[in-house]
Amino acid sequence: MKELQDLAAFVAVARAGGFREAAKAGGVSASGLSEAVRRLETRLGVRLLNRTTRSVAPTEAGQRLLERLVPALGEVEASLDVVNAFRDRPAGTLRLNVPASVARLVLPEFVPPFLKAYPDIRMEVIVEDGFVDVLAAGCDAGIRYGERLEQDMIAVPIGPRTQRFATAAAPSYLDAHGRPEHPRDLLSHACLRGQFASGNIPPWEFERDGEVLHVDPDGSLVVRLGAAVDLAIDAALQGLGIIQLFEAWLAPHFESGALEPVLEPWWESFPGPFLYYPGRHHLPAPLRAFVDFTRRG
């Protein structure tokens, strides 16, 4: 068991990119993690982590070990989780990997009542907007939209089944620069754009009566999707340009009048997100409880 704990400590530090970060996430001491990794390196006779004052990263040997350990420890955890079936209430940790839009717009409906219903479950939510292998990332499940789902996974609908991208601007901006009547009019406006981690800036999509248009307008501000969306919203509220985002994200500003809908007949709708997880026979008890809870909801 001590060896398993040392291996788990190495995985936690490697994932978190530091001893303090891993200690904070796991509710343990950084010194304890450091001692565990040092003990593991001594036992194996090879350095597993490169340490600097600013970061910690796996060595080549550490990376190879990490790639094999993550699924192996997952199987150990799943095996131990079998005893959860004999508990009155499921217990353990549930790790979800979700994009920022889901963390903001979908999870608030489910997480508080779920944790109240299952007080022995601890939930960890990792927010990443890029494509992620949930198992390699050490997560039990992920939430993504249909086009981003991994293959060979079970997918369960969660949250609203239809969503829309809304285009909007502050009334002061529209009074000064005019109100677009067609998506192509956006090419002559200042637009606040979003960028994926890969560097790609996705075009804005519009649809009306079967006609689909992709527009790639310019603007003075580009933000990382997810991480800095609130900055773009603030810029729109201050009249710096037109923004396109999930309708539900902008809804409070529509209600207050701080933002005005733009080109609403052209807003594109799309299916809502899915909770997805590996199609194995035994699900960890916390994940099984969450799947059942979302289905009931």
C-alpha cells in the first residue's frame, strides 16, 4: 500500500505541475508529497521529475512511467470501488473534465443538489476547453458537445438539449456604428473574437432558412475561449464592439438592457452537451451515482 501511495503521489505532482499545486488539490502536505516522490525515485534508481524554482515536469523516464501508471492506478481504484456497492451511500471522488461554458451554464443546475444528495462524494471539476483524453487526464468522465466526443465512449445528454449562439453589442456601440442587418455587415464592425488554445480563431456561424454563413470579422480584442471570456463581455458592455457567445451566458445582460441582441433571426442553434465516460462494465460508484442523478434530472 505504501508503494501505491508513492506512485499516486508522483502522478498527482506530475499532473499538477508542482508539489504545492498537487498538495492543494489533494488536501495533503507538499512536504509529504516531496518525500513520497523522493522515496520512489530512490527505490527505482532514476529521476522521475525535473524540479526548478518555478515548475516541476516529468523526465523522459517519468513521462513513460506516467503513461503506464494512469490507467493502471485507475484500474486499482475501480477494483477498490467495488466495495462501494456494500455501502448505504456511495463515497469517493468524482473527477469531471468540462469546458468553461459547461462549468458556467450547465453544472450549476446539477452539482449543488447532487452533492447535497450524496454528502460522501467529493467532486473535482477540471475546466479545459481543448480536446482531452479523459482517462489520460486522470478523470472519470467528461462533458463535451457532440463534435468533440471521444470514440468508444458512452454519451448521456446533460443540460439543455438545444442551445444558441447569440450576437450582441452595447446600445452605445450600435447607436454610434449602426445596427447590422445581415451577417456580412459584421465585416465592417469591430468584433470581439475568441481563440482556441491551438491558436485557431473560429469563424462566427449564422443560419437562417437553411442558409448557413461563416463570417470572419476583425476586431481590437481576441481572448482565449473559456479562460478570458468575461474580459470580452466586459469589453462589449463598455461599447468596444460586437460579441458572439452562448445565449444563456449573455441573457442577464439582455434582461438588464446592457447588451442588445444583434441579427437574432440568424442565431444558430445546436444540440446541448453530453456527459461521456468509458464503456466499461464497472463504473466507479460516484460516477454511477452522478449518471443516474443527471438522468433523473
